[in-house]
Amino acid sequence: MNLKTEGFTLKTKNSCDSCLMPFNKDPGKRESNIYCSLCFKNGDLLYKGDSLKEFKQLCYQGMRERDINKYLAKLYCFMIGFAPRWKKYSEK
């Protein structure tokens, strides 16, 4: 695991650079070395926006649809803000 103090980026080689989902929990077939199958398909990121808040809401809805406990889903969504993809964006 690599923790950088400037902007605090959380990166592990075994998790998605966009949503931090561990690759061993990825429900699909990954097409990228750095993104999970839920974030990256057909050679492109599925969420094209730059709103971290909106992305977190989409992720939360997806986790709840997959029966992830609401408190865990909120924690996981909080962590998304530390993913490498979101380092340059603020929560707008």
C-alpha cells in the first residue's frame, strides 16, 4: 500500500484506481490493469464526469443494490475520495 501525504492518495496495486474496489471482489472480467470491470468497459471509463459527489452517489446506489450494508457502503464511498483518479477533483 502506498499512502501519499500531499492530498492523501490511497493506492494499492490490487484495487481500482477509481472506486478502490479490491480486484478479488470484482464481479466481472477486467479490461484494465488499474480499473475494475464496473468502472471501465470497452476501453473507456463508464463515469465520464468529474463530480466526486455524483460518483459516490452512483457507487452507493450500486452497493446497496448488491446488498452491501448501508454503513459499510457509506464507509466505502468515503474512501473513494482518496482513490488516485479523484486526487485532482474536489467534492463538487
